[in-house]
Amino acid sequence: MTVRAENLPVTATPGDPSPPPGLVVAGRYDRGPGYGVNRPQGSASWLFTFTTGGRGRIRQGAARARPSAGDLVVLAPGVGHRYTVAPDAGHWRFWWAHCQARPAWTPWLAPHARADGLYAVPVRPGPLCRRVEAAFARMAADCRGPAAEPPHGPDSVVVAEGSLARELALCALEEVVLLAAAGARPAAGEPGADARVRRAEELIAADPGAPHTVRSLAGSVALSPSRFAHLFTLRTGRSPMRAVREARLRHAARLLEVTDLTVERVAAAAGFPSPFHFSRVFRARYGVPPGAYRARARP
């Protein structure tokens, strides 16, 4: 279904549309100087952008990115962000998608984490970049249905209608993440990068339900608990256990979407000590209790 951006059903802040997690919304923009979006409370869904021309400027929490052609930038939900055309650029052309990210994607993105849930993946130019752009175009087409053509025009916005279109679109976006992660240019020397923090994030993402503690994560990267907690918070803008909780909530959301496990078993599989605690923090994060989230995510 093709819509105008201002007609999206939910906004994170007045004037700046941001779809809820249950939707897959995609589009392609080519914007000139003066374009910008500001969401002080962040978005309720993940935001993926892939720049094909010009240059943008993105800020999420304390993290910064200046994407140019071939850069995939991903913003996790729940952290204030803003993005604009770079002041020294004539325009910014990019594909974008709002959705609830699949838990399996986080380990592929983790090596490219900056801070505050911002991931910047510089894709090698050439055939790989063209494949990533083609996958975005296919995702936008799949939002409209299996037999649809990619949307035309520089300001197209499409919303996946029905579970089939949604899953097809997410599969195309998964290809984007895989291709970008497999073909990323070396990211050594990025501000804020630390191999020990990245390793801890990979461990959390690989098994969110494991009994992670600050001590166990610190031991896995050969640091003292206090030094590890300080370094992790400094580099990511959140404490280690907050990162664990966010990963567990994402994992639980995916289990609710694709399995018939009871809420109690989902809570246990995601590492929450009690169903009551799980339901409370899940509702605080997603705005609805687990059962309602499952009902909304399914046709």
C-alpha cells in the first residue's frame, strides 16, 4: 500500500511520523537542504537508512554519523535522534525502512555499533552496494505485494499489508543486513570503538536469555567488573544490564511473533525471572502487554 508520510498511523512526536513496531514501512527519499527529522523520545521501531547519493547527518543520543553513498546506518528504538541533510551537501538520497528488527540481525550489526543504539556499516563500493540497493527496492515492492513493482519517484512511502507482504519485506531487509555486514569496509579507528565492548555486545545478542551479569560479561573480555561497566557505559551510552534487558525484550518480541509459546515460557526463554516482571517491562517498552502484542503482530 502506498501512502503519504503524513498519513502514517502513529507518530513518535508531533510532526515527525514514526510507525509502531508492528508495521513495516519503507520508502526512498531525495531531499535537499533544510530537510530534517527530530524525535526527542526516539522511535518505537528500528530505522534502517542506506545512502545512495549526497550526504546526511544523523545523531542518536551521543553517537554521530555522516552517511554518504554506500553507508548503511541503523538506529535502535527508544533513544532520541535527529537526522538532516548535511549542511555542506546539496542533497541526501537514501532508502529507509521502519520495522521491528529480527533478533538474529543484532550480532551481524554489533561489530559496527557506535553508541546509544547507532550502527554504521560502510559497504564496499561496486557490485555489493548495487545488491544492497536492489534488496531495498525489492523490499519496497514486497510491501505492496508479491507481484508489485518497486515504487517510483523520489518520495515514495509504502506500508506492508498483511503477514505475507510483511514477511517478504523483512526477508529482503535481512538480505540487506547480511550483505552489508559481509561486505563492510574496515572500520578500524572509529571514534568510540572498542573491541572488548563489541565482544560483550556480541555475547549478549547471541544469547539474550543467558544468565548474563556484569561480572560474567567482564570476565569474558578479561576486565574487572567495575572497569568493564565504566567502559561499556562510556562507549555505548547505556549500562551493561540495560543492554541485556533491551536484548531480552527484542528476543521476547520475536518469540511472541513467530511461536505459540505461552507468555510464561517466553519470559523464561528470554531470561526474565518472573512472568509478572516480564509483562511489566514489556508493556513499558512496547506499549501493550505481551498477549496484545502477539495478537497485533499476527493477521
